[in-house]
Amino acid sequence: MAVALPYAFDTLKPWRVVMKGLLGLELLAAAGIAYSLAFGTTATAVLLGLCFALILAFGVIVLKRAQGSVGTVGQKDVVVGRPVLYGLRFAGPSGTFPLDRFAAVRVEQVWGPLGGAVAAGSHSRVYLAGREGTPRVLVARVFWGGDAGTRVGLDIAKALRLPYGEERKPR
């Protein structure tokens, strides 16, 4: 994959899927509460209200931990927007940063089991590592195995004429 500038990136797709699923569960719980109040028992409505509150709390935790960004890497600068989904703002950097404010392209190879007997393959996160005062910006996620993340990181480093670095991290 050859990277051409301007390079548009959106690394929030997995989080959007999770948040849409949580929103669907919230709507289902709310419909259940309304049905229980109209045709069922108050106890059922209270228990569904508890489910609603737990799903909401989980959603807040996920939203606070979501890493990602949306933007464009141009010839002279990186423009990063702060993405919003259904009015909820994701954490992460935003703004316009000159390319000379970035020191390198870093690839994190993330590996390890998800837990229990379920094993998961590796994936990669490609960052632009900012100099002091400039945030690191996630510009690519690579979910297929092998050295695909390394290739993407090297292509971005070559296009931006920045040094390349890689590290392996447990999940």
C-alpha cells in the first residue's frame, strides 16, 4: 500500500461499532421499561432500569478509553478533528499541527489473548509521534496479521520523510 498525500484517516470505526451496539442495547432496555410499566410489573421495570444504568455506565467507560482520531495528513500539516457520534465526543487530540512538530512514525504491535481460552491475533496502531507540546496522533489501525502494520507504518514514514520505530505491546 503506497501512501499518497493528502492521506485521510479515520481510526474510530471499531469504537463507533461498539457505541452503536451499546446505544441499541439502551434503546432495547428503554422499550422494555416502557412495556413493563404499561403491561407488566413494576419489579420488572426496576430490573430493566438497573440494566439500563449498567449499560450506560459501561458506555461511559468505553467512551473515556476510546483512542482514535479523524483527519488528514497533508504536505505541510496534520489536521485532526474531534469526532462525535450521536452527540458524544470521543477523547483524543484535535487541531492543526505542522508536520515539523512530529518526530517520527511509531507502530505499536499489540498481541496477546483476550482472556480465557479465546486467542486473538495481533493488530497494529500507527502513530505520528509528536515533539514536546504536540500530541501523538493515531493515523491507522491494521487488524490483519503478519507484517501489514509494519508496511503501513513504513509507507507513512516514507511519505512524510520521518524516522520509523516499532514496539511490541501486550494487549
